[in-house]
Amino acid sequence: MVSYERGTPVQETPLTAAAWQGETTKLSTFLDATPSVNLDASDESGSTAMHAAAGKGHIETCEVQKLTDLYREARMSILG
């Protein structure tokens, strides 16, 4: 379970850690290196890495996640 309410996430993954900390470059590098990572993965309360970034006010980090998601969707629709 990852808790975004206080402090740092209880169970960190590279995705949630980078999002929580607003590490846009680290997040981008991680997403490029691991194209199969699920951006919609959530904890028991339904919170995602996007929630972690948004909750901390990391707008640029949210944008990287959203653009990555859109790119993946477009690529899959083209390549099948």
C-alpha cells in the first residue's frame, strides 16, 4: 500500500518515488527505459503515481506521465 497523505510513500517504486518527489528527468528516464510499466497502477485506495505528483503540486511531472500515456496509446493504435 502506498500512502500519499503524509511523508513519503510507504511502498515506493521507481515510478511513485519519482512522481512524489517531482523528479521529472528521473521519471522520464524511467518511463523511456521501461515502456511496459503500468501508469494506471494504483494502491489499495486507488491512488496512482499521477495522484502523488498532483498532490505535491508537481505539474510538469504530471504532464510527463500524461504525454507518455498518450504516446503509448497512439503507438499501439498505429502498430496494433
